[in-house]
Amino acid sequence: MTELTTSFTFNSGITLKNRLMMSPMTTRQSFFDGEVTQDEIAYYTRRAHGVGAVITGAANVQAGGKGWPGELSVADDAMLPRLHDLATAIQGAGAKAILQVVHAGRMTHRATLGGEQIVSASAVPALRPDAEIPRAMTNAEILATIQAFGDATRRAIQAGFDGIELHGANTYLIQQFFSPHSNRRDDQWGGSRDNRARFIKELLKCVFAAVETYADRPFLVGYRISPEEFETPGIQFEDTLWLLQKLAKTKLDYIHISLNHYDRVARTDGYQAKSILAYVQAAIGGQIPLVGVGSVRNRHDVKQVLKHTDLVAVGEQLLFDPDWATKLVTHQDNQIVTGDFKALFEQQRHQFSQPLATFLDARYHSTPNI
């Protein structure tokens, strides 16, 4: 079985010192325009020790793709100096720096966009209480957004990051184009499964073209994906397996399976005999590196994930236990922070910057949307 301390080299040539990655998490610590703050740099640097790579929270590729206040931005060259500072700080702590890039699509609000109407593949609102009706993107806007991901890739290279992760999960715009719920188009961008995947196909072409043109060193590209949707109609697990087969044949360095728990079982009939990760491993394991995530808190969890994947991403545990990876690597398991995350937040809230503390307070005191 794979040991968490063994190094891993991606096809791009990037090598991680171990199999542990910091998962991308929302922190809302950027300035109003998306520029990196010193609090943000300190937050990531504190958690970079021990892990092989840090995947930042989502950075929007266009102003119209901003998902929330305090979100990182890679939408303008003006962001480059501070993005460089962030990448350098993460690398200085011993981890590779990966910038997650995103367009929120319909998963945002007019207020966040300065009054502009939100956009998506079609004029269909998300199924959530505060959802707004988006405007269907024009063909020109679709092409411009694809180019924006290419431009964001170029900026990540110039800022000194080791790679990017395309946020094709959590119902943001990339996923919205593939979903039959959010994409009701009848042109070349919608309808059939092939057409709904066209946005992803063209996006990857643009991103890899930017890497080929601008990267003067190894630079990786990963892709995060959500396995299924709750909406009807929505992405079923068999749709995801179909897409994964397509993605496995591209130049992607890894696929990151977004789950709230690593042993989650699919909702789709016919795929409930084993975990989602086990089915994904059977479908594309060995063809492309896999990253597992979801409620990983201790050595046992890491071992369970590595039965089906090549790497393990860890989120909330690192939020409250910044030295978690170092403790694992040095076999100080008895020092690992345990307990309910809400209780841990109450104990540690003074350690977080005000924007992050406010965000976490709302998160841990809200009613779960089950």
C-alpha cells in the first residue's frame, strides 16, 4: 500500500515530497478587489509546513465570476505582485503552490458583482433559498470566459505558482455547463452530453495552450470534480464516470474528487455496492493520478483514502490543526487535534483573522442544508 511519506511526481514533472495536500477552502481574507492580503499569506504559510502541496481557495478568473466577498482574484495583471508573494511564501514553507481558479456562474449574487446580473449556461436558478435567476451567456461571452481561464493560467505561471487546479466541482460554472439542470441550451454548448462537455474540452485546450506558451518550468494542471448532483435533472454518477474517462485521456496531472466524506456512497442506483472513490479507482485508476478528500482527520483516514487514490487532500483538520501533516510525518499522532469542529472553532476563534472568523462563525452556527 502507498505510504503517505513517499514522494510523487506528476506527468508535468512537478514532484511532491509526500502524498498530503492542503485542500482548497474559502477564507474570505482577500481585499475587496481580490488582492492577496498579509493575513492570507500568513494563513497559508502556517499550514504549508508538512504537506506536499497547498491548493489555495478559489481565485476568480473574471470580475463577473466572483463568488463571494473577500475572494481571491487572478482576473487582472495587477494581482501578480501579491500572488507572487503568496506563491513564494507557500514554497518557502516547503510545499508546492497550486492556485485554484474558478468562475462562480450562477452561484453568486448581484450584490457581490456590484449590481451586475449573474450569468450561467442558461437562465435557470440554482436550487437554493437565496438563488437569483442568471442570464444565459452569449456565445461571445462563453469564448471570452474560456480565454479568461487561459489568461489566469498565464498569470499563475508568471506569479510563480507550481500549478493550477480548475474548479470543475461544487456546482460552479464549469460544472454548470456539464449539468443538464443548469444547461438547457440548444446550441453547440448544450443538449447532448457531448455538447454539454464542450465547454470543458475547449477550456482545457486554452489552458494547456497557455502552459505550452508561457511555462518555462514544470507546471501542473489539476481538475476538481463533483461526482453527482442532487438536482433533477442533474449530473448522475454514470455521467461523471463518462466524463472522467474523457478527462483521463487529456494532459491533466490529476483529478481531485470533491466529497464531504471519503467513503461516501453514490445516490445513483447501480453504484451503491462500494464507495464513490472505489468506483472511480476501478474506472480510471492508473490512467491518471487521483486525489481523495473528505473528513480526513487521522492516519487511519489517510490510509483508507490511499487505498483508492494516489494523494490525499485535507481541509478542516488543517484549519484547526496547522501542524497536522508534520505530526503525521513525524509519528506524533498523539498530538493530533481531535474533537468537534464547532467546539474547536469556539476555542480557537481568536487565532483567525476577522473575515475568516466571521465566515466560520456563520458556518458553524447555521442550520445544515441536508
